[in-house]
Amino acid sequence: MSKIAIIDTLGAHGGSFHFYTFGQAKGLIHHGFDVSLYTNNETPDPKISKLNFFTYYRNIFASQLIIINGLQWVLGSLRSIFHARFRGVSVFHFHIFYANILVIFNLLLVKLLFGKVVVTIHDVNSLSRDEDYSISYSLMYKLTDLILTHNQFSKQKIIMIDKSLGRKIYIIPHGNYTPFIQIQQDKSKSKKYLGLPDDNKPIILFFGMIKEVKGLDVLLQAFRKVIEINPHTILLIAGKVWNDDFSVYQHLIDEYNLASNIILHNHFISHNDVGHYYCVSDLVVLPYKRIYQSGVLMMALSYERPVLVSDLEPFKETLIDNENGFFFKAEDIDDLAKKLSFLLRDAENLQRVQKNGNRLVNHRFGWNQIGGLIKQAYQTL
């Protein structure tokens, strides 16, 4: 039985990424791997059968001083990687959102201990911009034995950086959240829990971190047109701002007099609350301007909600329009308004596509299937 160490420094900090590595671990265990997951002490033990779970990254986000957090990271890496290597682990699987000296330290340490480095690249954008292509990125690729990414679009973006990388890139889709969530079925109860009015007004949900590429400005401008036709529609915005200025969105809300139709929860959403937000929604909208993969899409489908998304290539690799999701022309305010207005009046079609979407996410994007794909990639090492 092969031994694998998953190194997840982000874990439950600031979001739900830990569900991704939990699912990955379940899938690999299903295919006969001995899996150890090393993460931070903010991440709860998932109690997965046969999973070796360690929280050796202690307080790596606790200090206001970057240097202190960096030292905690280094200590966590030394403890985690040496511990795994002495347990006989030879394959170390990292999750990459950016490349910096700390990431390079981890990969270099594994190579010095004669281990194999596997990386799943989540934020391809930060790895493909010319201004960001620095020594850190170059070293990261040189130290990596196997690269996993979520779709063909992302693979091609990475190959544009260096054509030689194509031989070690494998496409492994983003898995679902089904094993780790509790679907709320009582809409009235969820509305009460969230402090929302218990009425029959349709609710559009924008969920997740608020940042420029997520297209909230596009949605707000389209929503102005929606309420001209459907004046009782509510837009529920749930998520904290990340590297963005919310005053831009507040200006649109004020300019178009949208406040009475918007419920704003622009803060971190607790894991215990997430299911209630999806339960109260009639349609989840992802008006993104640019994306490489989307945890929010997988989450919405896992929570059995219909989705309306930009017609970006990564979404088109996942969904089929009007079958298991709906599309609008990316950044086209009029088309988004038109699609929203139409869908809000077609409950039967929403329900049909909702069921198809949930069926898709549980069959094509189940972690056992994904574990099998990762196994095939590992076998090339």
C-alpha cells in the first residue's frame, strides 16, 4: 500500500478548503492508499476512517506579524514533512494558491529527503501572469514531479508558461461537498435562523468571497433591471470582502436605489451557517469575470441549488446550459438581467435543472471517482 502525505496549510482558515482535502483523502483511501493529512490547528478532525490526521501547523495565521507566522509555518513544515518521511511516506501532495519562499521551502525539503512532489494548482491566474513569473515560480516547477489541475482550460494556461510542463500535467476535477454537508430542507426555519423575513419573495444568492473578478458589480447592475420586472425579488449577498473595496458596490446599491431589495451579509460565513444560505435561495448566481475552478459552484450543486453562471470556459467544461445549469454571456449586464428575469418566472425549469445539477455533482464529481484519477496520475511517478 502506497503512503501519501497531503500537506494543507490553509485548511479551515477563512473558508471551506478543508473539505477539499478531506474529500481527496477519502477518495485516496478508497483506492487503497495510506493517507496522512497535515494541516493547521484551526482545522477540525474529520474523523475519516483510516485517515492519519495531524495539526502540526500551529498558529500560522495568529500573529499580526508576517515574520512570526512565517516562522510558525517553517516549524510546522519541518515537523510535518520529517514526521511523514520517517513514517515511510514518499509522495507529498501540496495545494498551491501562490508561490513564495515558504512554498519553495516545503518543496525543497521534500526533495532533500528524496521524496516525490505533487502539486494541485488552484489559482492558475497567479501562476500565469508575466509579472508574477518570478524565481519562486520557476523553482516550484523545477521541484515538482507531478502537476494536477482542474480542467483543460487551466492546463493550457499553465502550458503557456512553459510547454515542457505539459508532460507532467494531469486534469483532476474539483470534487463535491456532499460527504461533509448537511442539507437544510426547511426554508422557513433557515430564514428564521438567518434573521430573514419569512415571505414568498424569490431570493437570488451571491455567495463567497467578494473580490473584483467575482463580478458582483455586473450582478448589481443587472439586478436593477430585474426588479423593474420582478419588484419583490431579493438579492442576498453573503461573504466577506477580500482584497477589494466594497464601497464600489455600495455606490451601485445607492445609485440604483437597491437597498430595499438587497440583504447584505458581507462577513465571514460560519460553516454551520452555510447550509441555511443555500436553503433559502431559489437561484445561485456566479457572475464571474474570470475563473479557473470554482468551489462555490461545487458547493451550490452539492446543496441542491440551481446555478446561473458566466459562459466562461471552465464552467462550460462542467455544465451544460439548460440541462444541469444556466449560462449568460460573461460581463453582459443585459443578458444577465434577461436570464434572471426569465428564470425567476419558471419554477418548473429551475427545479428540473436543480435535480440534474445535483445528480451531476454526485456522479461525475464524487471523490471515489476523483481518487481513481489521482491514483492513475500517481502511477506515473
